[in-house]
Amino acid sequence: MRRRELFFAGMAAAAAGLWPRSEAKAQPQKGGRLHAIVQPEPSLLVLGLNLQSATQMVAGKIYQGLLTYDARLRPQPALATAWTISEDGLTYTFLLNRNVRWHDGQPFTADDVVFATTKFLPSTHPVARNNFSRVTTVEAPDPHVVVFRLAEPFSPFIMAFATGSAPMLPKHIYDGTDYRTNAANATPIGTGPFKFKQWKKGQYIQLTRNEDYWKPRQPYLDDIFFHVIPDASSRALALEDKTIDLASFSDIEPADVPRLRKRPYLEVTSRGYEYFSPLSWIEINHRVAPLGDKRFRQALMLALDRQFIADRIFFGQAKPAVGPISSTMRFFDARLPAYPYDPTRAETLLDSMGLTRDAAGRRATIKLLALPYGETWTRVAEYIRQALQKVGISIVLETVDAGAWAQRVANWEFELTLDFTYQLGDPAIGVSRTYISSNIRKGVLFSNTMGYRNSKIDELFAQAAIVSADHERAALYSQIQNILVDEVPVAWLVELQFPTIFNIHVHDLIVSSTGVNDSFDEAYRDAI
Amino acid sequence: MSEKMRWLFFITRRIAKGLLVVLIATVANFALIHLAPGDPAMVLAGEAGASDPQFIEQLHREFGLDRPFAQQLLIYVEQVASGNLGYSYRQQTGVAELILDRLPATLALTASGYLLALILGLSFGYVAATTRLRPVGEAITVIATLLYATPIFLTGLAGVLVFSVWLGWLPAFGSTSVGADLGGVEYAADYARHLLLPTLTLGLFYVAVYARLTRAGMLIVKDADFIKTARCKGLSPRRIHVAHMLRNALLPIITLAGIQAGQIVGGAVLVETIFAWPGIGRLAFDALLQRDYNVLLGVFLVSSIVVVIFNIVTDIAYTLIDPRIELLA
């Protein structure tokens, strides 16, 4: 009988907070404040209305999803204490925790789950809209039981319940209102371990302990302050100054990380990003000659020294990428052939296309739209220009700001550009969107903006999302990876390993694959 | 025309002209901002790392971007004329509220930096022009030039490194000690401590300009006939320096001070960014990157009004310093 038993029953929840953690050296202390950096300043704290990365970090303490995911991306109980998936893969049943209250004292029930997943999120949240579009009915046979029925099997459905991708929202506040203009948006109400206290625009956001939290004795911290410090160098100094305890994602420029690593009072880790597994690449517009030719794209792969990019531009905060699925993700095929750094072979390929060097030594002139997300990306663009020049491809750099970049990429007005995306726990959620031809949609960011079409790939991705046995999925994703690595729809560069830098006096910040975006209900700091 | 009438006439004419300037500036700003590629919905999608057509369409409708350009402009001008600066959909707050919230911090920073630059600049320039010790004069010139030549972010970061990280005397960022819950005098002292480094960084940059203007303005009239006359009258050197030489050097300084004062509301984006100072410069800069049109237009509007006002004030100041200059509207 092939039935994936995922029952954790009440046991795990009862033991919440007492789970042994290898890194926990001491008994957690109650009290103290955490000073973290949030960058950029979020525009709104209601998860579901706003998906900005910064919002997810702050609001991840206020709101919760039904599940969290451990470092190996296995689902763990959160608001749901247990769940089952029917044998045909069509029915998902969640048992909810009975002791959960919203921050305003109202009980959290199955009605809230039904409301969030059938009404609120499908109307506001692109990721949830996609995931829950596969659902035919959501029912609450009991105040603490929710049943999702799918039209057809979708194996990664169990990955759709993270706080960021499906936050639970209070029905009693939002039902029947215009979600975006609801006055309650200024004071978000969730179920999380921390409550919204105040927001001094341009300065900081303060969250304070939820005394009524459903895990007994938790959280440990009294308050969390998220500081807005717009300058990257100043952020690094604030960590050295010890006024800030925590920086994450791309708060700190990679060039500053080696210096901070040497400070005895700071610790640097790249754990806690497994769910995101950010992968960077050169996005290639296949509609522009000669970029539509596979040989040209393979030459791009061969002409770039990815190890150099990882070591010298990201200062070790990155790892050369091999293909479309990050090595930190499930279904990554470790036997994939990697493109070596081989400019000579790149030149042979370019020669075979008839792209010979002209008098000035140029084979082709291509525009590269730089990614306006900090100095490091500018350096990556400059390196690419240098490296491609060696094989006779002349690169013209175009620099714009974030607004113009987004518009041009979404509308296919580019030749080459840099980009990185999150893989969101499962290739069917975060990877396929880049390569399948049904996602060639003008005006939409993070779609198949290259215009890459391969019906075999479309078919394999569709199949891999439906079959439920892991080994079958692995085989399908392996085929996908081999085809894509040969066709190079985008030229993968590096897997980003964002540094989380924190003061050694705070503990247990990173306990899941969503790292700093998780609830911090286990985090504590040493008594001063 | 009586003196009083002339003043009244002058002020009214200038205000009327000023209003016209503000209106033209508003329309021009509106057009320029909307000409820039990129739109707020796309920026939000970029930051979210996810997007679909429905998401973009929803935001467009909410931001009013689905209407034709001319209609959007008309709506905006009407709104502003009725004293309403509009709404920031991104921040879900009224623009006037956002600006008023940031105004005090910016005024504290720019005004204190401005005063510091004026006072130090005038003093240095005065000393450099009148000292008999050549090394002192030259040292002042060299230091002033060095301060002017050093990029502002370098001065700022060096200040943080020395006074916050190494010595631990001054806070590195922000405008108050977060979570300290101070009141009254303690709060003021805390605010002043936070204000010190940003003020120095901003002020020292402009010291050089004022110092050099003052020194040059004073030296240029050193051998003029009226100075010789004053000397012959037996006036003290100090009185000659202050009443005759310095007063002569003041006109170009007022011109510059007037221009700079107009920028007081625009804030100092760089300094505010380095020190995470919660001012208007940063508000405007973020709004620019995020294509938060209403906020950006609001800041532009307020600063264009301030520029107009300071232009009038500067013109009045000319006539007070130099009686040869007349008010002509």
C-alpha cells in the first residue's frame, strides 16, 4: 500500500518548544530584545496583500501558515498539528491546533482556513492563486478539520502551506470587506508569537510578545525591532557597532562578509534559505538573433568562469550553478554534466555558427541589461562583459533602476539580462514557471520571458507535478534537467547563499528552511 | 508710491508669480515622472518575486493608472488646488501625512547643518582673510578644500567608524534610541546625540564654500578706496573688517545661502541614507525608485513652494544689506 502517512498527531504539538535542537547549547532564557535589519522598508505588513521579501520577514512573526518546512523541506506542524493525503492524491485533510487565538482574542478555526484559501488569497496573492486554483472544494466538517479536494493530483500541494505562500487570515476582520482598503491593515492581526506594536515610518517596526501564544512558555523574546537602514555600508557598521543583532538576505554586500566573519561576536550562516534556494542566471531573449541558437547559448555557458563569480564577486557567498534546479532542492540531479570553463570550446561553437571575428575581433554585439539590485550585480555584469569579450562577443551594458528593469524584462524589451528567482520548495512551484511555454506571458515578471518553447519539457513538467511517488518524480525531473542543460534556455550562473549574520548572544533564529522569515518563536538571547 | 505701498506691491506680485511657477513645476514634474519607464505595480511585482496579469491589473486600477494620462494630470492638479496632496497606495497613507511626518527630522538636520556651515564658513573665511599669520590662512583654505573635495558618504562613514564603532561615543544611525522610552530633556539630549554626526557630515561639506566666498569677497575690497578712507578716518581694524569688508562679502553669500535654503526641505538624500535619518530626502528617493508618484509629486510641490518663498526672502535680504539695491517686482 502506497500511502504517505504524515501523521504527527498531538504528540509533536504537545512537545513543541521542547524539541531537541542540535545547536541549542543552553536552556532558552525568557526576555530580551532582538534588533534586526529590514531592507527595504516594507510598504504594508499584511501578508497576503503584499509579498515583498521584507514584508514576509516582518509579518512572518505575526502571521502563520498551516505548516512549516524543515531544512530538508519536509513539512512540519504549525497551525495544523496533523494531516493526511488520500491514496489517490486528491484529498488533503488537516487537523488544526485547538488552542490558537487571533491577536484580538477570537479563536482560530477551520472557517478562517476556508476563508483564506478560497476567498482572500485567490483574489490577492499570485503564488497562492496558482496553488489553490487546483482545488475544487475546501470544506470544514468540524471547527478544527479542513479538507481540500483537488481536481487532479498535484504532488507539491503539500508545499503550498508555508506562511509566505498561504498565510492564514482572520475571517472575522476581512470577510465581506475590500481587503486592500480595510482599515485593519494598519494593525495586522495574526496568530503568530509576536504582535504588531508600532511602526515609525522610515525608522523601525516594533513587534511585541504575544502573551496568549499557543505554544506554552513561548516566545522567549520580549520585543523584536526591525530597523530600516538604507545604506549597505551603514548596515555592516551597525552590526559591528553591536546595535544590530541580525542581518539577512542581501542586507550585507558580499564584499563586507569576510570582514564581519572575523568579528568574534558575530556568526555567519547560509542555512535557512533552502525553501527559497535562490538561483541566478543570464536571462536570454530567444527572439533576438543569434540568441535563439542553442550553440550560442552553450558558448555563453562555456565562456563564463562560474567559480570565479562565486569566489571573487560573491566572496564565497555563492556556489556555481549546474542547471535549472538548485542543489539545495529536492529532485536535484547530482549526476548532471556541468559546463566547464572552456573559452576555446566556446569559440569553436561560435565559429560553427558562422559567427567569425571581424577586423576588430568582434563576432557579435549584444546588449546586457544590468540588474539594479546592488553593487554586486553590477560587478557580475562587468565580469560577463570582460569574459565574453575574450571569446569575441562584445557586450553593451545598459543600466536602469528597478522600476525600469522590471518593466523592460516583463515586456521582453531586452537581449540579455541578469535575474534570480526563488524555487519555493518544489520544482513544480518555483522552477517550471520559468521554462514551460504556457507561461510565456507578456507583461508578467518571473514568467518564461525568454520565449523558450519545448513541448517535451512542457509535457515532462506537467507529468512530474501529477505523479506522486518521489522516485518517479525524481526520474522525470532528471530528464528535464538533462534536456534543459543541453538547451540552455537561460545561462545559469550561481546558486546564491545569502549570509545570515547574527550576534552570538542570540540563539535558535534559524530552525527551518524559511530561516529568518519564520516565526522566531524559539529564538532567545543570553541574559545580559 | 509710498514705501509701504511699494512693499505691498512687491510682495503681492512676487506671490502671484510664485504661484505660477509652482503650477508650471507641478505639471512638468507630473509629466516627467510619468514619462520614466516602469510603473509602481511592476516594481511591487519585482519585489515580491511573483506576479501574474491579475495582480498587475488590480494594482493599476487601484493606483488609477488605467486612466488616460491627461485625465490623471487633471485629477491631480484639481486635487492639489483644493489642498489635497493625494494618497500613497503603496504606503496606504495620505501623502500630506507622510510628508508632515518626515518634515521635522529633515528640518532639524538641514537647518542645523546649514547654520553650522554658515557660522563656521563665515568665521573661517573671516579669519583667513584678516589673519597676519599666513600659515593659519593657508591651513584654513587647505582644510576647507579637503572637506569639500571629500565625498559626503566617505566623511559620514568615517565618522561612524571612528565615533561609533571604535570609540562608541555616538550612535551610528537613526534619530532616537529605539525602545528607550525617554521623555522631556532626556529625549532632547538623545535626539541631539543622534543629530551630531549627520549635522557635521552635512555642514562641513558646505563650510568650504562659505569660507572661500567670504575670504575672496573680503580680500577683493582690501585695497579699495573706501577701505583706505576708513583707515584714514582712524577706524579700528576690527570695525573696518566687520562693517566694511565683511559686509561687502555678504552679497554673494546671501545668494548662495538663499539657494541652499531652498533645498532645506528637499533634504540631504545622501546624509539621510548613510545615517538612516528618517527625513524627506529619503522619502523622495524611495518614492522615486518605487514609482510612488503621489509621494514624489508631493515632495516636489512642497519643495518648489519653499524655493519660491526663499527667493523672495533673499531678495528682501539684499535690500537690507545693500541699500543701493531696490525692490522691483
